Amino acid sequence: MKKTFRKYERLCSTKVINNLFDRKNTDNEGAFAYPVRAVCKKSEDNITQVLFSVPKRQYKHAVDRNLIRRRMKEAYRLNKQLLVTPYYISFIYVGKVIENYAVIEKGIKNCLKKLN
């Protein structure tokens, strides 16, 4: 598997995103590994699509949110081969401080392992 993150791997569909965050939907799964929480659902397509989210309430400056989002994307890109089945995944950053890349990568890896 190539270590790339293409456009078709990004989760953009509002219908799927709303279904992913619907609390009434029982087929959604989740995983938590500090500083990342993952909400996922099995994909009907044969491809994994991912969404990265950093709360604006916690980090007021866009520079900080973009830095965290870039670190999460890079950690996912390098470790996406840990997933076996296709999912729709939303990674949400829940840390209170801006962690360095090693901590974020460890959290992403643990989430991906828990999803399998």
C-alpha cells in the first residue's frame, strides 16, 4: 500500500458525516487513545475515507488548528496500512495542549489498532 493521502480518501459527504455523528445510530464504533478520539463506521464502498477535526472552542487560532491537523494527517498517512477493513473514520483531537508529533502518532496508531 502506498503511503499517500489522496483526495478520494478524504471524507467529504455531508450525509455520511451526519450519519457518523448521529448518536442514535448503533452501528457506529469508536476508539480513544490520547490525544485522539476516533468515531467510525463500516464503509459501503471498498475504500477507507477519513476526516480530521480540531475543535475551535479549544484552539482559537487557525494556525494552531492547522498544525495539529497536519500532524494527524501525516501520522495517519504513514500508518494507514494497519487498517484491514474499509471504514469511514473521523479523528477528533481531544488534547488540551498542542502535543508533539510523536504523541499524536502514538495515539493514531493505537486508535487504528483498536478498530481492527
